[in-house]
Amino acid sequence: MPRGKRRHAIDMRPSEEDQQSTKRQRNSYQSSRRYSKSEDAFNQKRCLTWFREYTTPDDPDTLGPEGMEKFCEDIGVEPENVAMLVLAYKMGAKQMGFFTQSEWLKGLTDLQCDTASKVQCKLEYLRSMLNDPNSFKVIYRYAYDFARDKDQRSMDIETAKAMLQLLLGKHWPLYAQFAQFLEQSKYKVINKDQWCNILEFSRTITNDLTNYDVDGAWPVMLDEFVEWLRQLRAQPTIS
């Protein structure tokens, strides 16, 4: 039989032009990944530049009340949101309504945040810190010195009520009655011992008050609250 015509082998190797194109695409992808990682990585200089957006030329090292309001708008929370208290705690902030440059860098370096969007991603984490009883206690104690007027040893009653509402309002069943008690009481300030014992009371005393020991080491304020609440509950209800 006659031989068939010999077929020419097809060269499947990529052309030099194709090789160069693939190499360029690979380099572009790797460069893009490096750029993306660089953008994601915490950058202290970027963090400091961001801080300057909230300060004034007269006081560039302190973020004050106006800057705080803008900062809260940028991260999408109200200034009185509990996440802001936890953020202040992470920064070690000394005064409510103010962040110094060193406090800002300390807290946001710890959180690895240098943009508003990164802080937004951390808000649930900040709130979740309050779910741990030990962390809650530390932040609760921190809140006293953070919120009180630095010229006074005690916290004024209006600030105390606002902070108690923020920290205990949703978790302590007797909070509404305690706030009502404070409203009609003679107290104008709350000292740190009273502040700390209010938390202990909220955690250990049952709602019916049956395990409250009047001879215990509770502050007089809480003795008076228990007596007031018992009398209130003893009053006949009007049908």
C-alpha cells in the first residue's frame, strides 16, 4: 500500500510573545497582591495622618469634643455608644471627650486600625469585650475615673446615671428602680466605693432582695435603696 503523506508536527510551545504576555500578567498580579497587603497592613504614619483630620492647628496633639463628634460620624456610632467607652479604655484615655495623640496611637496600634472602615470592623469586637465578666468589671471601674470631673473626687449624679444606664441599663433588672431611687434621693454625687458596690450589688442580689444582708458591708446608699424599694413594693396597687 502506498504510504500516506507525512503530517507535519504541530508546535504546541507558546510563542515568545505569549510568554512575555504571561510573565507581565503574573508580575502584575503579584504586584497587585503586594499592594493589597500593603494597604491592609497597619501603618502608623497613616494612623497619625488620620488623627490630624480631627485636631486643630492650635492643638494638633489633642482630639477634642468637635473632633470627637466628627470621628463618631465617620465610624458610624453615637458618642454615647458603649463601643466608644470600650475604645477609650483600649486607648487608656484619661478624659471623656478627648483623645491625645499618644492615646490614639496606643489604642489603634493595638487594634491595628488606621482607617475609619477598619475601626468599623472592630466595633462588634469592642462591644463583645463586655460579655466577659472580668473585662466588664475592669471597664466598669475604668469608666468612673474616665467620666468624672477631674477637679472632683466624686462623680456628679447626672453623669453617674448616664454611665450606669450605658453599662447596666440592659443587664440589671433593678436598674430602672435604682435610677428612680437616685432621682428622688438626696445624693448629688457618687464616690468610687459606691460605684464599685453598685456593680457587685447588681451581680449578687436577687430581684426580690431576699439575700440582701442589712448587716453586710454595703454602702449606706444601697441600704437606703433596699429599704425604699421594699416600701415601694409593699404599697397596695391601684386597680
